[in-house]
Amino acid sequence: MEDDGLPGYDVDEGLEGGPAHPDRMKEVLRQSRGADAPPITKPQLYLKPLAQNWMVGGHQADVFCVRFSSDSTLVAAGLGNGQVCVYQALAGRLAYTLDTSESQLPSTAMRFRPSSALATTKNVLLTANADGQVQHWHVTSGKCLHTIHEPDNQVFAIDYKEDGSQFATAGRDYTVRIYDEATKTKICDLCSGFGKKQSGHSNRVFSLRFHPTDENVLLSAGWDNTIQIWDLRIEGAVRSIFGPHICGDSVDISGNDVVSGSWRPTEQLQLWDYRSGELISNIPWQEAHGEPCLLYAAQFSKSGKYIAAGGSGSNEVRLFSRTTLEPVGGVSLRKGCYGVDFSGDSKSLAIAAGDMAVRVVAVPL
């Protein structure tokens, strides 16, 4: 159950005390089962391995995040040393390398600017870093187009609106910020505090997701065990989902369903009703190797047919049918999974992992 570098990295505190520290993981498991509980013996679950298209290992640091380009021709992998490696999606050949942090702090989140954006420049990658920087990169030329520095913050999550007109950032300081893509200026802060009628986050934020069809809605989640649903027109939260403990890019929305992947040994993968905030279902996660999986990543496929999720503990990724909520395949890893992303046609799944490797596997038709 080794698990070293993680998305919960803290520049000042290191990993000690963070939810992903190995000692903390053991304590979570001990408390969930009872200090004197005997070992649990269950029938072994067999999952059909997902066919691997390619894998590139030997990076100089763990792979913390991964993302397909808008046209699914490129796969970007963000590393724990601040480097971003961009690969050809079909062959896995290294195409470009970006150095996003002079201090070599982790690259924590990435998004390619949507192809529907009005800007003429293509292959623009938005990156976030634990040093508080948010940067726009032109991937094919390797040039940094713009840098935003958020003082006294570590940025753990970013996302674009579907039309690419705005993007959001969030991280250590509990605040979600909305920026205009054209001018790169901040539009508003989404947070709780004096003069705010709505609640906000009370701890670090690790996941952001703009609603795919309602441009006024943004979802955010993190360590405070809530998913906040924000209405950008009033710059406040209009609804909250209570329960998920989010430590990575593990919240997504499709139709009226919200999926959450929590870093905990039980009830880690859940479906929620976006309209009411009520729980629809706990998606069963039967232990495959005698250990639970504590999730860092969860995502709907673009087709809406599947849910992918992965994490640490049992160090694995699973693919679930959205219809039956049953697992249909999986990938076993030496170390934890920190991020997943489906290609635009939902035929491939990219995986970021703590074994310093990035993988792309085939998704069943």
C-alpha cells in the first residue's frame, strides 16, 4: 500500500498530516474497521484488465494529472517536479515538454482550452501549480503566453467553461476564482465571509467542474466534505451536497447526475442528484486485494456510458457501467492513481499514477 507523492502536497507542511500520507492512510483503515478487528476475508473480485494502448514510464517524478487535448490527438501529463510532458495520443511518443515551475513544485491540474473558444490560437494548455501560478501555454511552440500568480495560495484545481470564455481556479485558500479568458483578469471570488449571504468552502478545494450545458453553474469540492453548487450570476452558492471527501479531480456532472470520488475506505464512489443534492446511489467497490481503494479521481465518459475512478490503497482504476453501476474492467497499478481522463470519443482512458508513468487504455465499445 505504498503511496508517496500526492495531490494533497503542501509546500510548507510536506505530506505529514495530509490525508494521503501513508501513516494517515493506515489510521483511516484502522478506524474504519476497529483497532482489534480480525482480518476480513472476502471472495476475490476478478476484473477483466483493460487493454493497454501504451505506457510511458521513467519520468523524474510522479504523474499527478493527465488530460486529452480537445481533439484527442495529444495527452498532457503533469509531474510532481512541475514539468508537463505532452504525448501523441495514438502512439505515446513524446512531442513536447513544458517546464511550468522554476521551483520544481508539482503541476497539480491542467485543462486544454476548448476548441469552441473564439481565440484563433489552438493547442493552448492551462496549467496550475503548487507555487500558486496559473499559466497559459502554447503547446506546439513551447511558449508561456501568460502567467497569473495567486499570492499565498497553492492552486489544486482549474476548469474551463464549455465555450472557453472563462476559467476557474481553486486551492489552498478555500476561494474559487473566476477569470475572463480574453483579458486574463479576475471577474469574482466565490467564497464565504463577511457580507456574503451564501456559504462557501471552509477547507482546501481540489475539484472544479463547470456545468456542461448551463454556463452560469460551477461545482467545487474539497476537504470540507461538501460539493458547492455556485450560480455565477449571484456570485454565491445556491445548493450544497454534503458527504464527499474530495482530495483530487474527482467530481463530474452528466445530465442531472453528479459523481463523486472520496478519499476514504467505504462509500467512496457515489452518484448524486444535481437538482436536489440527494444521494442516488453508493456504487459498490468490492475489495480486490484485501484493501479498499481511496479515490483521487472520478469522471464520466464523454458518451455518458461509463464512469472511471481510481485511487490509492489497492492502487487501481476501475471502469463502471453507468447503467448497471457494475465494474466492467480495471487496471492494477504499483502505486496510486492520481488522475483519469476520457478521450473525446470515449474510446480511450488516460491514467496518471504514482509509479512515474502515464498510461492510455482502451475503453470497451
